[in-house]
Amino acid sequence: MPVESITAEQAPEYFGWLANLAQIDLAASSALTRQQLGWNFTGPDLLTDLRNMDYSGLGSAE
């Protein structure tokens, strides 16, 4: 997939109504979930999980 850099001024034209949301720097953390629900991470991290996923059956019409 080609990637192209755009300026903040070009964002509204490219993203439409999502432009303001696309420009926000939102950090994510599971700390609150772990604290409130007692949840602890036990599986592979996201990137490892995605790297190991078997994509061979996706998109095939059966």
C-alpha cells in the first residue's frame, strides 16, 4: 500500500470529518483495565501475534 505524507492543512480534505481525530496524539495503556479488573497480560504482544497469524485462509470464497 503506498504511503504519502500530508500536511495538517491537507488533512481535512483527505480525512473529511475525521481530520480532527486523525491529528490527535492519543496514547493507549492497559494500566487502568489491569488495575480495575485485575487483568494481567498472558499472551503474545500485538506485533508478535500479528507476525505469527496464518493469513492463508483469509479472503477465500468457500
